[in-house]
Amino acid sequence: MSDWILVDKDPPVATVIINRPETRNAISYSMWGELSNIFIELDRDINCRAIIVTGAGSEAFSAGADISDFQQYRSNSNLGREYNDSVNNLLRTVSNLETPTISMIRGFAAGGGCELAVATDLRIASDDIRIGIPVAKLGITIGHLEMQGLINLVGKSNALYILYSGRLVDGLEALSMGLVNRVVGSDILENETYKLARDIADLAPLSHAINKRTLNQVLAKPDLTTLSEAEADLPLLQFDTCDYLEGYTAFLEKRRPEFIGE
């Protein structure tokens, strides 16, 4: 793992830090693949029940793709396809993780940085953020996967507003369109984000995983009539788990449940 990406494990929460503050935490070509591998590894870690993604320093979550890579990796459509495949692989990985993910955003979250935040499950932002996808200022576009994630989060009209205007919106505007879940003062951002992560980690991890899988199935098959038998039965699986028995028993005994993820 390069020094440009740091992982801090404090079970049950892990933090992935984009560590290039001198470039506003721009993401290089190699980092897209590296980030994907890190998320997969954390998702397999039974001691990790929530993942926070953030940027180093106070200036940015991430300014997005490192433009200094563009001549080498995005100077024509063939190179651009390979680059986009790497970005899409990361976004698809994050979207499909069973471990809950939270973006902790302060400062700038632009372009690919915004797209990474959109791919995570939740986004907690400080009141000083500037967030958006100003690709039209570079004469490029976002891909289908990025567009799908953006529309699912903010809707068609807001997605087009973000893309057409090329603006980096502030926290209140981002909150009003659903681009972030909460906006808090920069002085309490870290405390609020980690409190949420720990609250999530205290709950049944299998419930989170199945809810995420069910959500993705609903997005993929919104009319629900084409669900396979296994997909339709997915919400029933929890009744056969140790965690369901523990949760049910703890409720009756008026005590805090101790979930083990089984």
C-alpha cells in the first residue's frame, strides 16, 4: 500500500484516508485500483463493521482525478476506456460492499472525489464543503455508472443541475438536494461521523449486509416481478441466524444485544 492511502483500524471502525493534501487529495490512476483492493480487504475483515472514507488535512476530501495523469492515461478514447474501467471498478466495489461506508467530507469534493462520496452509503459533511462534478469545465463527461449513482441519489433534475452548472455547491445546497445526509460544524465533524459509525457497528452486521443487498436488488429490478426465488427469499434469511435469536432474546430480557455476525 502506498503512502498516498492510509488505513487506520480501530475495531469495529476502519478509516480509509486519501493522503495527498498537497494536491487536495487528488486520486492518481494507480490509486483507483489500490482503493478498490483496500475496500475489498476491509469488507472481508470480520472485525470491521463500518468504514469511514476521508481526506487528509482540512482543505479537501478529494479534488478528484489527478489531472497530471491525463496526458498518459486519458489522452484518447482507448486510453480513456482503460482509465474509466479502473474508476468504475472502484465505484462498483464500494457500491457493493456489505460493510456500511460513510464519507466524512470537509473542504473540496470535486469530480471523482464527489463520485467516490456518492458511491458510499452515507455522507456526513462539514459546513465549509464545496462539492460537485465540474466535468464540463474540462470538456469531458461522466460514465454511465457514475450517472446512475448520481441520479439514484439526487434525482434527474438535480443531477443535470450539478453537471450543467459545473458549480461546486455549499453544504446547505448539497443537503437540500440529497447529495449529503447531514451537514455539521467543521469542529464537530469527526466526532459526529465516528459516533454514527460506532452506532452502526453496534447493530447486527448481517442485517446491514442483507439490507444493502436487498436495496441493490430493488434498484436493479424496480418492478420486483423478475426477482429470482433466491432474491425474493433474501429478507427471510435473517430468521435462521444466531444474531436474530440474540436480538430477539435481548429485547425480551431488556438488555443490549451482542451481535456476532452469524
